[in-house]
Amino acid sequence: DTIEALKNELEQRSEEIQCVVSSKNTALNTLYFGETQMPKLNDYADGVDTLEFLVRIS
């Protein structure tokens, strides 16, 4: 299959997938091996900005 087909599959399953790991630099939104447990400041769990969420509910 193609990268485009894989991209579509990943988009359809986005609620089930936390991250995609690859050793190759691709057009997909992937992380390299060893980076999955090293979040950056703008990486939010499940795409939710925790501080913004807490401010909204308080």
C-alpha cells in the first residue's frame, strides 16, 4: 500500500492511537524510537492543554 493509505488509516484510528514511532523521517506525524516518553512543552496528553482545561473548569 501507500503512505497516503497509511495516513488515512492512522487518521481514522486517531482516537485509538497515542503515537506513531518510526526510524524514518516521513510526511507522517511520527516520533523516533526513544522519544515517546520525552514530551516537549507543547505536547499535550490526548491533545488537551492541561492548564487551559483547569482554568476553564475552575
